[in-house]
Amino acid sequence: MKELEVAMSDPDFWLDRGVADAKIREHGELNELIGKFEEVDKEIEELDSSDLVSPDWQARFFEVRRKFRQIELETLFSGPYDKRAAVLGFYPGAGGEDAADWARMLFEMYSKYAERQGWKVSTIDDNPNRRTVEIRGNYAYGYLKRESGVHRLVRMSPFSAKQLRHTSFALVEVLPDLPEIEESKLKIPEQDLKFEFFRSSGPGGQNVNKVETAVRVIHTPTGLTASSQVERSQVSNREKALKILKAKLFDLMEKTKAKELGELRTKVKPEWGNQIRSYVLNPYKLVKDHRTEVETSNVDKVLEGEIDIFIESEVELLRN
């Protein structure tokens, strides 16, 4: 903190605007973290001096413990985009109608988790083959980025007349909402982009299903696609789709760079053997993360967005 303040007081501090902005941002984040520690420390002192038999003491204790745990986890984040918003994509894999329904269930699970955190949730694209949601809140990407991967569901199929047990797969993609400075670095030649326009099938005003306001953009060299249909105008949906495409391209660039260093794992497909977590509803109830070995039998609460034990255990891996 002191080193940053010394650097900020240097007369030449503003010679490099990009570096200066980054240091100011880091200083602000450290200030915010210190403020949180001081707030929790004050609340602990108040608990120490308060009556243990007070009816609200236990509730206050658990709230202080929750805040402390949150601060502890956030000190582990060191990625350049961990503090930013996250864009989540949900894609059905093997399993037909069941897989499409499973992708929808995951979409709802993460939306409910985000709402429980007090984060803002905005649906960008919503149809059976792909769903995209933007989640805005402090460290949203940091908390959620390890949720990227294949999720497996085992249940009695509601789409089977014989009520057979069915296994479905869905892929969750987690991308950071890139800062404008990073977005501006991604100059995509116009000839590399193909735009498709179609009628919105979801919320978006009175022009839904009447005017082709929804936009899908395809990056022809890589085949990457992004779409948006929630904005009222074609122009706004075009901007939103381009923003998501740039995030995907940036993610691809980062992975390519990591591959060159020998750090990239094999690209996963939404099918058997690649799952990061399994959700079993029948013949028994169990949700198990195959990376951390954390598990719970309370499947219903997990599907209602109570996935903290899984996310926190993943963040804890950063200690190593």
C-alpha cells in the first residue's frame, strides 16, 4: 500500500496513463479490502462486549463469520479479471431433450446463486440450444471461473414414457467481462465477421417476434459465435453480441498462450468422462465435485443455488 502511495506521488506518475490507471485501481481495491477488515474487526469487538444470551447474538455471530470468510477468500484472487463481472454460457451436450432441460436447470441454478450473493443477473440469450447470462458483482468472475466445464445429471427422465433413468450432460462456459482497454486491443477485421439477424424469442419489448432485432455474430476464422436477443434494437444486440464474441476470442488467445507453455489441459466436450461435477437424483441423491471431492446429499438446495461449498472449495485450491 505504501509503495503504491509513493509511486502515485511521483511527478512522473502520469507519464504512462495505462500503468497509472492500473496502480490507482489496485490502490482503490486495497483500500476497499482494508475497510472490510476494519469493519469486521469492529463487529467482532462489539460481539465480545455484548450479552451472549441476547436473542440476536447468534445471528450476528454467523453474519460476522460469513463476512470474514468472504474477505479471506477474496484475498486469494490474483487473476487480472477476477474482480470483474462474468458471462456464463450454457450448452446442452449428449442427452437430447433431457440435456436441453439440464442446461436450463444449470442456467437457473447459477442465476439463483448470483441473486443470493446480491449480484445483478441479466439474461442475454435464452433458447433451448444456448443460454447466456451476465452476472455483475464484486469478484463474480473470480468466484465463478472454475465452474467452467462439463456438468453431469442422472435422474428419472421426465421425457420418457417409461420413466427410465437417464444421464445428461451440459457444458458451462465462464468468461470475464473484459475492461474496455482490453476490448480495444481486439481489432477484428470486418471481413472475419458474419452477422445473422432473427426474431427475438424472449423478453425485449413489443417488437418481439415481429422485427428481426436479435443478432448472432460468427467469427469465420475460428467458428466462434455469440448472440444477443434481449435488447430492444438490432444495434444494441449487435454491440452486446460483439462484446461477448471478443471475450470468447480473448479467452481463446489466453488458452493458446497457455498451451504454448504446456499448461493447457485437453479441451473438454459435454460427454461422459469429462465432467467436473455430477448431480445424481436417482437412485440416490448426491452432488459430487470430481476435482475437490466435496459432496452433499442435499441436491434440492444445490439446484436452488446453494453451491457455496463447491465454489469455496475450488477457491481454496488457490492456496496451493
